[in-house]
Amino acid sequence: MLVLKEKQAVSYDYLLKSNQEAEVRCADVLKNDAGITSDILEIMDEVQQLGRKQVNIEGRIKRLNADVAQTRCKQEETTDNVKAIFAKVCSTEEIVGGARELNHSLCENIMGIAKYIHLVGEKQGEYYGMLLLLKQTLDDYMTKILENVDSVKYQQERISTHVQAEARTAAETSGEIHEIYARMDRLRLSANAVEDCTAQRLRTAILPLFTGPRFRREVLCFGDSHVLWCVDGISEYIDTWTPSSEIVYSDRFLLRGYSAKMGYNISLEENVPHIALFFRICRGENDLNLRWPFRSTVVFSVENPKLNFKDVEYMMFAAYVDPQCYTKTDSGMNPPCGISSVCTIDMLKNDGFISADTTYFGITLARHLPSISSGTSWWVMDDYFKYFIKTWKTT
């Protein structure tokens, strides 16, 4: 568009100059007498040429105007395109702004990662230094170990030499050692025989103190958790027993404040007669001050009067007992509970549990039940009962 305007201005300037020159010449001709025809003709020719040139210039101007109109249309299209491009540029700037912010956050993250990597590098350097020191220490330690190994090898050689010398001496004295071992075995057998004899005599001397007719239904209490019942006439009961025979009960006793009785009977298990032991809660004066139901674990025992390792013990856990047996009773006694097959009658007779027509039943209330693998006893005894009963079993 600017080029067309410049061309149009140049054309107008050229026409103006030509007209001015023609006017100047005409004025000169008029001043120099109008008779100069040749000059006038020349001037007219030039004017005609200028006219033709003007016509040509007007055609060019028309064409320029058409070009200008076409250029304006293109300029409008270009303006629309520029606007669309500007809108796209604006949206692109928004996208670029978001990308710039994202890039900024990424740069910050990268800077943080770089700092972390730098710290990790510093820590790795410290760890590497520590590892070097540790390696040096281990090297020194291994050197000392090797030195000790060499020393041990030297000592082993000396010991080997000494052992060989001692082996020769031991070969000379082996005969005497065998004789000493034989004497020790004989002494050990004698000591075991004396120990068994002493235990038998002690039990034989102590347990009869609680026998006799007046102790047939009486019990001996040790502390508040242990009862020993010396039953006289057991052989007669066994011989005269029938399935209709009733349970034989001891006198009442107190265990941790609870009033109770102990009983025994004979039961048939697969047609084999067994001793059955029972525990029965009774009404007592201290029932209002006790905790109900009864919760303790009861341990029944049959004591061998001579050999402690033959004693028979059975535990009765409260969780497996009928609740009616352990509740507070308003009548005379609760139903009995117990173990129906403590030991066979043959075992009772043949293994020495009956001495002078007397046998010994016991009840212990367990305080706690440690693990079986702990190697401890099933219950904790009172100090007095420990002293008295273990005198039978360990002396």
C-alpha cells in the first residue's frame, strides 16, 4: 500500500513539474512575441505528449486504486488473521505462563534434590571414612588374632608334648584308676542302700504316729492348704466293698477358710477296681467372709509310707468341676467331686501303699500352676508343710 502511494505521489509530482515547465515556456513565448510558432508547436506536441502521458498515468492510477482496494481486502484478512494469531498468542502465553510456573516448581524440586544429593554425598563421605577406620581396626584385630593363633599353635605343640608325657604316666596308673572306680561304685551302691533304708525307716516311724482307731476319720492339717488323712482299716473296707457301699468321709477340716471333707470309695473302671478320692464343700461359720464359688485347684495324693517316688498325685481343676459342687451351700454339704480312678486296688496292695492296714490320702490346694517345662513343682507348699513332708521324701 505504501509503495502504491509513493508511486502515485511521484506521478503527481512529475505532472506538476511538466505543467510548470509548460507554463514557463508559454510565458516566455508570450513575452518573446507570440510569433514563435515553432516553439509553440513544439510546446503543443509536448503538451499532447504530456496529455497522453497523463492518460497513461490515470490508467496506472486506476490500476493502482484497484490494487489499493485489493490490498485493503487483503489487509483486512491479514488483520483478522493477526487477531486470530494474537488470540492464539495470548492462549500460548497462558500455557507458557503455566509451563513457566511448572518449570519454576520443577527447578525448586531439582534444587532440593540436588541439596539432598549433596548431603547424601557428604554422609557417604563420612561413612566411607568410618568404614576405612573400621577396616583399619579390623585389619589390626586380624593381625592380633593371627599373632594369637601363632601363639596358640606354639602352646598346642607344648601341650601336645606334655599330654604325650602325661599319657605315658596315665598308662602306668590306669590300673590303679580302675580299682578306684570299682571302689567308688561299691560305695555308691552302699550309700543308695543306706538312703533307701533310712527313708523307709523314717516313714515307717513317722506315719504310724497318725494311725490307730481314733484316727480312722480324723485328719491332720498343715497350714491352710494341706491335709493328710490317715485311714485305718482300709483292707477290711476293700474286702467287704460292694457296689452299694457308700463313700467314707473324714471329719470336717478347713482349707483357706473353706469347710470341707475328704472321702474315698472304690470304683470299677473296665471291671478293674480303683481307689476313688472325693472333695466335698460343707457349710461353715466363715462362709459369709469367703469368695464364692470356690476357685482353687485341688490336688489328690496317695502317699507311699516307704518310697516317696511311688506317691500318686492327681489334679482336679476348678474349671472342669460341676458348679453346684463349688457354690455356697445353704444345706449341710454340696455334692461331692473327685477322681474316680486314682490308682488300682492291686497297686495299692502290691506297691506298699498299705502298712499295718493303714494308708494315707492327702489334699493340697494349688496356689499357682507354672509351666510344665519350668521344672518346678505343681504347687507351692507352706514352709511348715515343706519341712515336714519333704523330710519323709528326701532324708
